[in-house]
Amino acid sequence: MNYHISSETGDDANPGTWTEPWRTLARASAHHYQSEDWIMLREGESFPGTLILSAENVTEGEYPILIKSYHDFGAAKPVIEAGDGDGIQIRNVGNVFIRDVDVCGSGYATNTGWGVCVVNDAPGARRLSKVNIHTVNATGFRWAGIYVGGVPNDLPGVIAPDECRYGFSDISITYCTANANMYYGIYVSGPLRPDMTDYANENVAIIESKAHGNHGDKHYTANHSGSGILLDNCRNGRIERCEAYDNGAENAGQTGGPCGIWSHASDRIVIRYCKSYENRTGGAADGT
């Protein structure tokens, strides 16, 4: 089924149809979705809060859950105004497509969340499958504009439980932009552990996307911050026709600097036809 949300004409008591849409992201987050359901935000409107999907309110199936805009005579894309929190949070759910929606935080100095966060923190050895993020702009978040994977354990205060090992397979991030975030623009990762024998994510493609003005954390010295695009803890990945610039200026890391486009702790990664320029560092360690 299609479920429509309009912040201007909707009412949370409505059934969520085209003619009687819901009003808030909280109402949409409270619904239980099935395979092939569409969550549709009206073009040209702003939606405060966070859209949340989790294993508790989604029944996975053969067909994806789709989050997208619905047309209003060519108006601008809908914008999720996340304030100090996350924009879109997908937890322990695979087969999710997100397209034609922008997410905006309060600014990397005040926000404490992620723009789009698709995370697998379920215990046990199982990758979830199929994440597609297309034509999403993410700006003004602390950790990353767009994140997909398991729980990363290289961020201050972010702890991956021991039983959480995996992220996702078949990840596609295309025609997206991440700018003015603190730690990363676009980031795919998972927990790195000394005893790991496999990668958290596999089959990852980041295509025709941009990361710029992700400046880093001037108060964090233990590690790097302020990278544009990073594939971390991945097997079989490619970054193609992407652009990264003006990242890393406020990185304060003393042992490692940020990079425009890079890969770490991964296998069989291709980076080609990309541009990375005017990236810098504010710390003692150089960036690229």
C-alpha cells in the first residue's frame, strides 16, 4: 500500500491515503509496514522530527519498503527537518529504498545524530540485504550525512556490542550529496575487531555522489574526523564518478588525518573516475 504524509494538509487521524494523508513523521513511524509498502512525503513540504523504521514495525518480504516523495506539480523535494536528532533511522531492516528526500539537521555544531542511518545492530552472524539510497541530500549532522552498515566502533562514545558483527550486502548510494556534516559525508562501515574473519558489508556501490564541507571535530584528538567518502570494513566495493572537496578543515586528530575519498580495512575495492581536491586538516596529522 501507499501511505502519504503532508505536513500542511494532513491529519494523523486520517488513513494515510492520497486524499487523506497523515501529518507527522511520528504517525508514520508508529505504523506497521509490509513488503512493497511505500511511505510518501509530499513535495515542497517540511517535516520536523525523525522517520523511524525498525524490525519491530516492518515485516520484510520479497519486495522493498520504499521511502520517497510524491508529486505536487514539480515542487521541490520534501525536507525532513531533524533538528538535533536523526533524519531517517532504519534499524535492523533490509530491502529498503530511499529516494528523492532531503534531510537537514540543526548544524554539525549542535546536532547529535545522523542524516540517513541504516544500521544493523542485531546480535548474531547475519548480513541484511539490499539498501538503495538515491538522490538524497543530507546536511547539518554530527556523525555522517549518510551511513550504512553495522555499528561503527571508531567514533567517540559509539559502542558496538560484542555480538554485533555485520552490516549489509548489496548497498547502492547514487546521486546523493552530503555536506556540512562533522565526521563524515558518506560512510559505510561496521565493527572492527581483532578476531574478525569476515567483512561487515559486501557488494557496495557509491556512484555519482558528492561530499563537501564536512569539516571534522576540532575537539576530538584520538582519531581522524572530517572525511568525505569512506568505505570501511567492506568486501567488493566501488566508488565511481564521485567528488569530494573542502573536507577536514577542523580535524584535530593527532595520529591520522581525514581523506576526501578512501577505503580502509577492506578487500577488492575500486575507486575510479573520481575527483578529490581542496581537502585539508586542522590537526597535526596530514589528510589527503
